[in-house]
Amino acid sequence: MKKNILIMGAGGRDFHNFLVYFKDNPLYDVKCFTATQIPGIEKRKFPKELAGKLYKEDIPIYQEEELPELIKKFDIDDVYLCYSDLSHQEVMNKASIVLANGADFKLMGPKSTMLESKLPIIAVCAVRTGSGKSQTSRKIVGYFKEKKAKVVVIRHPMPYGDLRKQIVQRFETYEDLAKNNVTIEEREEYEPHLKIGAIVYAGVDYEKILREAEKEADVIVWDGGNNDLPFYKPNLHITVVDPLRPGHEISYYPGEVNFRMADVLVINKMDSATKDGIEIVKKNIKLYNPKATVIKANSTIIVDKPELIRNKKVLVIEDGPTVTHGSMSFGAGYVAAQKYNSIIVNPREHAVGSIKETFEKYQQTTKVLPAMGYSEEQIKELEQTINKSKCDSVIIATPIDLGRLIKINKPSVRVVYELEEIGDIKIEDVLEGMKIERENSAYNNKNKRNIK
């Protein structure tokens, strides 16, 4: 007898788990998805064209707040949690809601969800969103480009538009971003890779994405999202740890899994973290993953026109996910403002529409403006909020050139951050130990963790 399934998600991992485990599986009937974290994604449906032969209609997607009613409405047997960056307390609160309404609560691990490749895969993950995965990924891409190896980045999914058009996406130029009508969050992840000449794949169906990427790569870099697990079985699993949030490496799901599984742990932001925070992280490494190779690093801040913010009144714009569900109250822009003695204006005073709602939802975000832009309407509201703010200049600390998308009526500066290893062991040291057979693009996955 089939089990009735509800999948809790956020427009990414949930679709992947469905496609690799539930699609064409006669033992299960996925009745619906729920969605959270990303504004508006619960208004869509998962297309029957992607769902497989067992589904004659699109699968509905509801708000997660409707979970108790949905369990009863669809007579749900099992609820699967399939999204990331949740505290352990939040996970068990959700489990309690599920159990209290009569269903079983389940999590899915690597054996059920990781795909294998014939190429070497380096996975870059984190214990929390905003830890510094992008900096680390760029460092790895740069290494392989110097070695003249064909490196392709596959990015954790962010399919917030028409899923039928986003099955496999390939980005090589800025024009590809415009053609695919990507959101600000997508641009934040793709643009930095395109800037250094890397090809990026993303989309919905990560089996098809992998097979396309394998056609043009010698090595694949999995650029993770939030603190999620890799979708592919890695030959080298790198996890970035954030001492600005010490203890989160063992108190957030599924970041703790990444922490325990990692071959390499990168302690990032050592230049801005406290000594106590760094010691907590080191202690937890010794307790929970003592065999991991540890790389110490700074997150170096670079401002393109510091004279525009030195001693000036500024509005600080930060990476959206980091200062929303990532629970950080500030990011690189705030650090840059402090460095140049800037006076930071309150972004809440002139927030409009969904930007105002974002501040109401994420109370820790008080001094910076999240770069929210999941729809054209929200991008317009972000523009209005920026232009209504009374300041001398704007600090843009998102990984993208925000000026490409909106018109800012004030001078602006861009803040970028790069990974700077400060210890004896560097990223290139662990990469040197990987064996890559480029002649026939073949790799034996039995040689996982083939590190000197």
C-alpha cells in the first residue's frame, strides 16, 4: 500500500530529494510540498512534466504554516524535512508539530540523496549560511584554472521561477543571467564565478545537470547553499566554519552533519572573530571531527572607493540570506563601515512593502539592509528603500554589482571579500593530493578522499 507523503522544503533541496528518491517510486504518493524562507514560492506547483509517470497532475505547494491542516487533509503518513539552516531546536519543534498531528517525521541522508559522478567532485559546504563558501569556492576554481584544468561549478538550486524552464541552466556570461531572469540571490552566487571565467550550472534536475557538466569538465566544484549537504558524493568534502557564530557548528541542521563529515574544515573570519569564539570552534573540532585537516583563514575586506565612506553617513546593504535566515546581524558591509569610521543610518526608517516585512520577520537585522530581490516587485521595493534613505553614500556588500539591476540616486562603493589563508596549510595543499585523470575524464569513486 502506498504511503502518502508531504515534503517540507524551500524551493531547492525538496525538489532534488523528490527527483532522486520519490519520482517513479510506486511505494509513495507525494501529495504536496510546503515552502518557507523564500517569499512567494508557495504560490507555485511542481509540474507534472517533471514529476514522472505516476503523477497526472501538478503537485501543489503550500505555506509551511498550513502543515497541521495539510496532514489531515491529505491523510499524510510521513513528513520529510528537506531544507536547511535550521537550529536543532527548530527541527524538533517542527517534528513535534508533525507527530502531534498523527504523521511520522523523517530526515533523508547521503545514501538516499547523493548522486555519483565519473569525475572528481570537490564539495564546499558550511555550518551556517554566510560562513564564506563563495570565497572558498572561488579559491578552488582559481587553483584549477591555473593548472589549466577544465573546472565547472555546480551551484545548489535556487529555482524560484518557472520550473519547466529551469530543469538545466548553464551560465557563462552576464547575458545568460539576464536571459534566465535570475533573482538577486541567484546573481549573488553566480556573478562572482562568471567574473573569474568559470562556467556555472544550476536548475532543478541535478542528475541531468551533472551529466551535462561532465561533458565539459575535468573537475566539478559543488558550491553549496545555506548549510546544506552536497547533492553529489564528494571526493573531497570541505566545510567552512564561522567563529563569529561559535557553537553553531554543533547546533544547526544539517550544518553539524557537514561539520562531522568534512575532510577539510576551514575556520574563516579569524580576523574579525573574538579569541573566545575561535577557541570554541577549535574545541569542537577536536571533539567531533579530530581527523579533519584544518585551514585557518581571514575574510579580507576590500573597498573600491573608500574615500566615499570615510567619516560619511552611509546605508549598508548586505547579502540577503546571511542577515535574514542566516541569523547574522551584520556582514562585510558593516565591517567596512566600522573600518572607515562611517555613520550608519537606520535602514528600517524608509523600508517599504516586502522589505519592511523582512525587517519585521528578522528582528536581528537592525543596522543593515538585506539585498532582497526574489521578484521584480521586490527589486523595485529595494530600490525605493535605498533611494529614500538619507545618507551620503551607499555601501554595497552583496557579491553582485547591484547597479546593474537598480538605479541608486547616491554615490556607492562595493565591498568584496576574499579568503586569505593564514596558517601553514592552504587550500592548494589539499587539492594537490587529488588525482585527476583528465585524459578520458574518468574517475574511480572508490578512491574517495584520495588525499596525501
